[in-house]
Amino acid sequence: MPVTLTSVHWLFLFWVLVVIVVMALRKDPLIPCILGLLTVGFVVKHTIVGAVTTVYNALIVAGNEFWGIIVVISLIVALSKLLSDTGSDYLVMRPAAKLMVNADIAFWVLGFSMLFASWFFWPSPATALIGAVMLPVAVRAGLPVMGAAVAMNLFGHGIGLSTDYIIQGAPTITAKAAGFTDPGPIMSASVPLIITMGLVTTITAFIMIKKDMKKNPEALRLERDAFLSKEVTRDLDWVSYFLAIVTPLAFLADIIAMWVLQLRGGDATALLGATAVLILAIGTMLKFGWEGLEKTTDYIRDGFIFGIKIFAPVIIIAGFFFLGKGDLAKSILSLDTATGYLEDFGIALSQVVPLNKVFVAIVNLITGMVVGLDGSGFSPLPLVGSVAATFSKAIAVDKATLAALGQIAGVWTGGGTIIPWGLIPVAAIAGVNPIELARRNFFPVMLGLAATTIVAILIM
């Protein structure tokens, strides 16, 4: 069916390009997104009041879409703070740390520990957990500090955040923008892609680290001695051991329940969130007694500060890009006749340009990478999901695979693997230069993205 592009379409496209340029310049795109909502609302509704309410409606629509994920991430971060304060995180990771008998094994054990911790506690809290507990053990086993930082980065902020299979924050945002009701299709489609991306990046990085280790062993020894001199001791009690046993068992039970009962999307999120807050409440009361009544509030507050800090800009960005999606645009503009502006552009483009899988895959890959340059792993997700939905209406292409490719590109770029200003947490806890860490990650990540794009084109 032919699509007629109106002045509103071109106005929306103008602001999309402005947002991309601003993010490529490493500036926050919130003002362009707000101006885009304001001007599109004014042109569609022809009133100042209509324009202003469009901005607010967009934030409410986006907030409603993401509120469940914001809550569960906040609760899990709150729980991770309790585990850190009690020393339970150390006890949970101690068995894995004992496996690191040499540098080679340390790289993979440290990496997979970071991956699992990121899936359950999200990469930022996981960085503190793994960095404090397992990083010193890996360095003592002979792994260079930079090599350990690379492993934590690629497995946590790379594989872990770009898949997010347990908490499901990233795939939920991408799925909503792409038009799916739950993140299931995105997660399923990402499996072959992330296997490719993970294998290529980590094996390449491991080979590069091994070469570095052979060049100057004396410098590595001095670096190791200096790093290990900063280790800290922990005070453990029976509550520490209790939480160290109960927490992994509870989350393991959640995973089993998700598998057996086929819980997806909101149901899975609810199970994880409730488990986190129950363990938090019980653990805080056991640790602090009656003072736990106030301490629980403190932990919850800290968790939600973290969650809102992460998602506040994403809500505004998503609110703007949701204008590109038909059903969400209707809610934002309060018009049943509203169409998705990006979707219309995709159909119009297919009528004048012969689109193919190679073209659309490369476009979504580059879109995710460029938008990810702001250093936020989640900022690109509303756009890459919308772009995937746009192209899927124009040509016969698997929307979920295309969206998953964009998600991987955006998160690996902006989530903290090749952008110095995005990987500061890992660099800080390891005590390495973030620019040098980004440089070490660059070749493995670029090689991985190239291989992953080829696989995506073949299976779309």
C-alpha cells in the first residue's frame, strides 16, 4: 500500500538525524528529543497546549512500558548493596575464585563469573562485586591487571548487558520499540548472534593478552605486586553465610520456575523482583535487628536512585522514538489516525529503493554503534528496535534478528567496551587507564561485530 509522506514525517526525520548527530558528538540528546516531541505535537494538533501535552504523554507512555524493568533493576541493585555490606558477595564468589590456578584459567573463570553476576545483578553492581572479590585472585594467578579488566568488560558489559537474559531490561526496551509484546523473540533471535560475538571477541582478546604476557614478564610481576598490596579484609558473621547460601539458591529456584512454568516478560520480572525484595528485607532485619526497618528503606532508596539514574534519559529518548511506532504514536498524540512515522518511511523507501538484507543489517548495525557513542548502552535500543520494525514492514526480513543485531551493536559500543567514557567503572576498580582499556578492546569488538553481522544476514 503506497504511503504519502507529509510535512510531519519530514519534521520527525529531521529530529531523528539531529539526535543521531548529537549522540555521535557525545552529547546528551534529551533536548532534541523534547523539541522533536514539541514540534511534531504542534504540527499535528495545531495548538500550543496540544504540543506541550504531547511531550508529557510521550514520557508517560515510555515510562509505562519500562516501569517493570526499572523496579526489578532497582530492587536487585539494593540487594547487591546488602550482599556487599555483609560480605556475602565474597562468600558467593569464593568457590569460583579457587578455580583460578593460572593466568589462562583465570581469564575464563573471571569472565564467566562476571557474565553470570551481570545477568543477575546487572553489570555496574557486578563490576564492584567481581572487582572486589575475584579480581585480586585472578591477578595473583598471573593474569595481568589489564587482561583482567578486558575479561570483565567483554563478558559483563559486552555479553551480559547485550543479552540480559535474566532481568531482561535490554531486550524489553528493544522488543517494545520493535512492536513485540514481550522480549522473548528478541532473546531467542540473539542466541546465535551472541554466541558468534562472544566467541570471536573473547578468543581474540585472550590471544592478544597471551602475546602481551610474553613480552615483558618482569613488568607484569611488579604490576601484580603493586595491585595486590591494595587488598582489603572482610568481617563475616552468620548472616553473611546465610545470605551467601539463600541468595543463589533463591535465584536458581526462580530460573527453574521460569523454565518449568514458561514465565516470560512481566511474569519473569515479577518473580525476580519479589525474590530480591524478600531476601533484602529478611537479610537486613537479620543483620541490623530493629535498625533494619530504617536500613531497608536506605537500601531501597539507593537502588531506585540507581534505577532512575539509568532509565531517566532512556524514557525521554524512547518517548520520542515511539512516535515512529504506529500503536504507540496513537497513544502519545491521542489520535486514532496517527501512524508510525518511521514505519511509513520504511515502506516509502522500499517503493523507491531496492532494499535487501545486507543493506538493512548494515544500517541497523551502524545505527546502534553511532547512537551508542554517547556511552549509554540503553540509549540506542529504542531506535534500533524502531528501525528493525520499519524495515520488516518494507521487505521480508526477520524483525527479531535485525533488532537483536542492533541491540548487540548499540550495547557493545555504548555499554562499556570500546568507548572510554562508557567503561570507567571497570577501569576504576581495576586501576587501569580507560583509554588504554578501550584501545585493547577495540579490535576484538570490531572483529566480533563484523562476524555477527554476517551471521545475522545469513539467518534473517
